[in-house]
Amino acid sequence: MSTKEQKERIELLQGTLDLLILRTLLLGPSHGHAIARAIEVNSEDVLQVEQGSLYPALHRLIKRGWISSEEGTSENNRRAKFYRLTAKGRKQLALETSKWDKLAGAIARILRPAGQEGES
């Protein structure tokens, strides 16, 4: 990664990666590399998930009971661990999404106060 790319990279707020993983798994079971790739593609490559962040997050989500894992075979015929959203994880996703929406709205109100949208 170039220095320019490193400067333009956006660091995720703590807990945001968990939310993104849960949302990605809402679409169905997936292995780690596919989860990271889906986050990158769906963010139009703004968000890049490093293995050093992804796998600790996956283990944390398993420990909390929000996702489960099972062995399987990936699309390129390799053994892989597939992660699946649990019922508890679905409830947590709804809660975390609501909290994120409130946070994003609050930040937007501070950055763009009513009546000052056009000012810089």
C-alpha cells in the first residue's frame, strides 16, 4: 500500500468492524476472506479489513454467541471455516444498526448544523 493510500485510509471506530461483519453475514454463511472482500467491495474499496483485525473480531463475535462457525470447503476447494449469524447475532445487528444510525445522525448534525449546509 502506498503512503498516499495509507493517508486516505479511514480507520474504523471501535465496534464498527463487528457491525460490518454481522451485516455481511446477514446475507448468508461465509469464510473470513470472503467477509473481508465483501466489506471492501460494498464500501467501494474505502474500507479494507486486515487479517490482524478480522480474525480477532470473528473470535470475539463467536465468544459473544453472535456468530457460529463450522468447517467447510471454499469456492477454490480449500478447507475453510465458515461463519454464520446466530439468532442472538440477528438481534444484536438490529440493536447495533439502530445505535449506529443515531451516532451518524448526531455527527451529521454537528458537522452540518441546520441553516449552514452551504457554508464551508
